[in-house]
Amino acid sequence: MHLEDLAEKAAEFRAEEAAIQREVRVCMAASCQSSGSLAVMDALKDACGDGNGTCHVKGVGCMGLCSAGPLVAVADKDCGLDASLLYRDVTPNDAPDIMGSVCGAPVERLRCPTDQPFFARQHKIVLENSGIIDPDSFKNYVAAGGYAGMVRALSEMTPADVLREVTTSGLRGRGGGGYPTGLKWSTVAKMPAGQKYVICNADEGDPGAFMDRAVLESDPHRVLEGMAIAAYAIGANKGYIYVRAEYPLAVERLQTALRKAKRAGFLGNKIADTQFNFEIEIRLGAGAFVCGEETALMASIEGLRGQPRPRPPYPAESGLWGCPTLINNVETFANIAPIVREGGDWFASIGTERSKGTKVFALAGKIHNTGLIEVPMGTKLRDIIEIIGGGIPDDKSFKAVQTGGPSGGCIPDRHLDIPVDYDSLKTLGTMMGSGGMIVMDETSCMVDVARYFMEFCMTESCGKCIPCRTGTWQMHSLLDRIAKSQGTQADLALLEELCEVVQATSLCGLGQTAPNPVLSTLRYFRDEYEEKLQLPTS
Amino acid sequence: MTLQQAKPPLPSADTRWKLINATMRRNGYAGHALIETLHSVQDAFGYLDETSLRFVAASLDLPLSKVFGVATFYHIFMLKPKGRHTCVVCTGTACYIKGAGELLDGIQAHFAIAPGETSEDDRLSVLTARCVGACGLAPAAVLDGDVLGKQTSDTLTAKLEELD
Amino acid sequence: MPRPANQPNVRVVTLKIDDLDLSAREDETIIEVCRENKIPIPSLCYLDGLSTWGACRLCVVELEGQNRLTAACSTRVAEGMQIHTNTERLQRYRRTIIELLFAERSHICSVCVSNGHCELQSLAQRCGVDHVRVPYRQAAYPVDSSHEMFRLDHNRCVLCTRCVRVCDEIEGAHTWDVMGRGSDCRVITDLALPWGESETCTGCGKCVQVCPTGALVKQGTSVGEMVKDQHFLPILARRRHAR
């Protein structure tokens, strides 16, 4: 298949869509479903009537502003309405009003302005289709330019060309560490030909992060396309998606997407009429945060206890069943199709010197607009929280924002003016992580927050290495004592020493980063710890 | 010399065993299908008991201790039956900051069930989860598969009160 | 970074360990080279003849030009490597790790059958652990005396998994494994039922001999009597691998 053939197909699908005069999009991502969007969709369908096929109610992926769900967007060609009319907190009872007013005055009580910074300040690459296309529709994806990247790679580029574009793009792994994706791919590509694997890490375990979930639920084909391009570039013919069992909707949509892509000849044997074969299988996680670590994840795919092993050898050399393996996370793969489609230079023009492109963040906690945003790397933290996020509710004041989950740290107000990228966050003692941002207000106790994360690491420690297994337990009990105002100066000193040992000697990333929340809260909020210490009784 | 391990007979006439067998067959009875198979046992029976663990171990030709090690490593797998209803309280960061602890305290005060426990009448099991991904709706709980967002201790206990 | 794939002819590299200039085959690990050259490196989970586990972290060393510490058991030597095995920082970390182990379960040497012949005890002495600064966990663990010849005392277990590995890799029974996660981990036989009821245990006793502490011992031994003999392991391992 050539690009022209795909373009023809896309044009055909777009023409089908063009015949629909009135389109009502209902957010069907997990968060809006939890707020009752299924019932809203049924009610809208009733209100829509059959409409002779000109009125169409469509379930779409995440629209971003989860706290205002269920969200509904209305478009109508007759009156030039292009889906910029967004309604929030919609109930089934609102359906007649919404449908009855499409070309008249909007229903003001439900109106959610789309010119507000939350929407206007975003730059969407990963989420470009999210909230627009029906995630279960293969046609929708192709009509929106889907699979053009893969077909272009297969028909017009050599694997080396693909590697070059990805390297040029400057894309870095979106799973946390920020390892250059092009370099990772090249390492696997350089390994001798033979059985190689591509793994998509969809075991998004950071509490407070739901970016990958949204991508999988909103635009699953994009992830498959990214994986197929990667497989072509490195010479793999088999892929696995390791996805959390806690995300049933994402799993369901992935399964549908896999089936449809296969039927269309975009996965399986002789993809797009070329000699390239690539199969993808889904593997379910079973509730173990440590399986986000790549060697533990591979152990889990192999049906073993999800315990990490020492590296080297790195997965690129000896991964799944001892074969060279490429592991990237969902968001990384979601960036690939646009990079191949638009070129690495285009991607590299977005973002900062050392962190290219955009980043999806999940805003949660004590903030007005909780939900999902995608902004260029280098956006100021203050802009994200105060402008896009709408600031802190209930007239409270900002205290800290936590990034990087249990491996990250808290950033206080005085550092909010930094541009967000991998390196700036590192200098502040935290990390990008997968992109969760939890905002805390003045009522949050930082010792308590540190204890919470340590409790997390303690229960999620796999138990293999001594520093992590017993060190997190000890640090948690020390933090517990301090939080209950029973700790002493000696306890605090011991806590700091354990932080150092666990960080330096643990086997894998979980243990090595487990002390980060403690170290960063100690760095910026030491007074809160000291206030809770008992005076030595002499 | 290859000693072929004979496939064990199904433990009983219960048709659910066939579902589990199908999962293993789909994966060629390979050892790496262990986690997939345990998922299918739990989907079918609600938990993993000794009979099912022995059956899976024998079918996949895996050591018993390895199967038990895997079953107890992953938090999703339950070795005891759950109550008729299951309420999972999310203790992810966003929910924690917004009061997941109060939800759990409320349940404890009202029904005397601690996380991981089942009420004596087998009506309700209470579990916690590491982020169900509904951070926008924090604090959240999942009741029998349905996500309940923006809960308070009162709304949640009221919901649980209504259960049969 | 990844090493090149298995090369047929193994090269010899030169390296420096604690100011000693040495040469070694490039497929050897740092700990193997240290042992050959009588450079002491503390370790607990590592045992010659078993697969590498890399979990006790006692054998971590400093590599010049690298920030991160490296486990000597799981890292191969390379040309020009400069390794420090006993810096003040490493000594401090090792002491803390041993303290953490002592505090995790109940290691009371004076009443232990392995007293005087315990690897944990001698490690503590060698590393200068004279007291434990972290609080003891005080969790009570059961003792399993159901096996007619051997006894398992979880209170003395350090979860090094030597028993699991020797049973799987050398004996081939895979009676042992680890259950649970984090600090709830425990070694088990079969479906975590009493050892004496195990359907797979051959009673060979290899697990007992490789156990570094008094967790796995012979029945009928009393304080200080349990002496372990591991000389069979490298021999059996060689013969098994040769087949």
C-alpha cells in the first residue's frame, strides 16, 4: 500500500463523516463514565431521534476537564458550529435542552467556555485525536490521518531512516527517566537480527497519574501504530502491551483496536502489502507497581513474580526470554506516528533545548481544573497550576506540587517559575515521572505526605533486595513516629541516613527513588518536620 | 528422554473449569501463561483456592511453590472468597489528599470492616487500590465495578447501606 | 552499556582493584575476580555454583567514573576498570544493611544452633556491626519442624533465596519458592504447607547446607552445633552444566 492509497481511503472515510450534519460528542473516558456519561449518551440519542442519519451521537475519548464531567460537545454544519460548544456536568435530563438549542442560543447553565486558558493554552500532539474521534472506530482514526506514519515508514523509509527521524526529534522516554528514545531504539536495532520484541509499558502505576489510561481509552490505534513503526525500525515481529488490569475500559478498547487493525491488514502478516509482519498481544498486570520497572515487567510477562533483576544486561541486549527487547511507555509510542508523519525536525522545534515536544500532565489534588492537559515542554509550572489549572479552590493558598509520584518530590511556591522539563525538575530534587501533578494546599502536612509515599513504597517493594525491603519499612516507621509527634532529633538523623543508604544501594529504581519524597520535603519543608519533633528529655 | 506430563483431569464437572482450560490451551499450556490463567480462575471463581492452584500448576507443569509465589505476589489475586459486594476505596495520591482516609474511617466506624476484610455476613468486602485512575473525581471508590467519584464518608456509607 | 553478544574467544582485560593491578577474563564478574585474588568482599546471596540473584547489595563497589554503586556479583569486569571495594562510604552502607537485616527478624545469636558458624554473624563481625541503631521489627514468625530431618526457622531467614536456587537449579525439585511481597515475603515449600507434607521435597538437604544462617538446620542440633558444608556445590554445578 502506498501513502496515496491510504490518503484515498482517509478521504473516503472523511466523506462519510461529512454527510453527518450534526454531531454530538460525549466523553466516554473512564472518568466521565464514572460521572454517568453512558446515561447521558442514551438520553442524547433519544433526543437526537433518527434524524435521517444526519444527526449523530458519538462516544469519544477524554476531553481533558475531568472535574466537569460528563462533558458533551456539539457541532452542526448548518449553523457553522464546529464543536467549540462544550457543555459540562451534563445529566440525562439536559439532553432535550441541548438538542433543542443546537442552532439557537446555547444552554447557558451548562456552558463550559472553551476559550478559557485550560483549553486555549494546550498544545496537543499525543492527545490530538482525544475527545474528537470515536476510540472504537478504525475509520475515524484513519480519517484523522491515522496510520499515515506507519504506511509512510513501511513504503518510503528504511528502518535506518525511521531511526534517524526519531533521533532527530529529540524525543525522550515519557515513562519517567527521560532516556533518549532514538538512542534506545538504535541500540536494539544494532543487535544481530533474530527474535526481537517490542513492549509497550502501560502499567501506569504512579498514584495520581492517568495520562496513559486516557491515551489508551481515547486513541488506542495511535499506540499500536507507534509500536508497529518501532518494530519496523528495530526489526521485531512480536509486541506485547503490558496493561494494568485496573484499567478494564482501556483493555477493552485496545482489544477492539487490535482486532480492527488486524482485519484492515495494518497488523499481522504482510502489513499494508509489504513484507513486514508484526503481531501484538495484550498482557494484563495484576496489581504490582514494581512491574513498571522494565526488568520486573518482563518477568511478569514471562509469568513470574514481578521482581527486577540487576542491569546490565539491559533489555536492549537481553530482555524478554533473553532476546533483544525495546520497552517504551504509552505516551512515548503515542508520539511516534506524528514524528514520522511530520518529521523529526518539526517535533524538535517544540519544547526546550534538551526536552523536546509536549508532555501530558494529569492535574489532580487541590486544584480547580482537575484533568488532563498537554503543554509544550518548558511551560512554567506556575502557568500550569495558576492559569491552566485555575489555581487553588476554597480560598486556600498553594503549598506544594508533587510530581513524579512515589519517585518524585514536592516543589514549593518559590520554585514555581521554572520551566518544566526533565532537567529542571531533577535540579529541584524531583523528576518528571510519568506526568502526574498533585497540588497541595496549606492544609496538607508535608510529613504526612512523605509518610504516605513511604507507605506506598513499603507495600509495593517486591522484597528482593534488603535495602528496599527493610529500609522502606524502617523509614516508614520513623516517619510515622515523627508524624505522630513522637519522634526525636535522633530519629530524624537516622531517617536521613537511611535515605542515603537506600538510595545508593537498592537494586532497582523503586528503591533508589523511594527516599525522594522524604528528601525533597526535608529540603523545602524541614521546619514542618522539626516542629513535630519532641524535645530531648534530659 | 522426554517425560510428557499428562494433563490433569478437570477438578469437577463445573463448566467454569473449561473456561480456564481454554485460556491455557490458547497459550499452548506454556508456563508463561500462569498470570493469564490465574486471572481467568479469579474471573470464574472470584478467588484462587487450593484446588485451582493445584490444577493450574499440574496443567502448566509448574512447581506448586512457584504458582503460590506468583499468586501471592500480585495484589489482585485473592486467596479467600470475597463478599457479595466489593467496595474498593482508591488510596492513590489524589484521593489521599482529598480524603480517602476519611472514607475508610467511615466504613470502619459504620460497618466495622477494615481494608482487606469481609463483613461477617459475607455482604461486603472492603479493599483498597493504588489509584484507579479516576484522579479527576477524587476521592473515588469502586463499588462492584462502578466508579463512584467525589465521595464523602456520608455518601459512601449511604451507598453501602443500600446494598442487599 | 550492553556488552557485545557472546564472543567465542574470551579476551583478557586488565583492571585495577584497590590499587592492585590485575588481569582477568572478560566474562568474569567483579566478585569472581576478587575471590580469586583474595580480596574480601562481603556477600550473602551470592554463592559460587548458583545463579546470580543480586539482592543482598552487600557486595556493592565503587567504580571510578560512575556515580552509581555497582553490585560486584552481577557486573562483569571490563578493560581499564578501576574498582574500590572498601571505602569508608561502602563500609558505612554495609554496616547499615546488616543492621537492617538484624532488625528485620529475630537474630539472637546466643540461642541459635548456627552460633559460631553463621555467615550473617561473621559478616557482622567483619564489618564492625557492634550494635543495631534501627528499631527491631518485633514480628513473630513460626518455626516449621514438620520435616523428619530438617527444621525451618523463619525468624533467622534473610531471604537470600539460596535454598530456592539450589533446589531448582541443582536438585531440580523446585520445592522452595518465595511467597508474598515486600516485608511480607517468606520462603515456602509447595503451597506454603508444612515442609514435612511436601510432595516434591526429596529430602536431599542441599537447602540446609547452603543456607547462610540458622534458618534451615538439621533436626536435633542444639546451640552452636549446626555446621554447614557447601563443598559439594561447585562440583555438582560443574557436572550439571557439563551435561
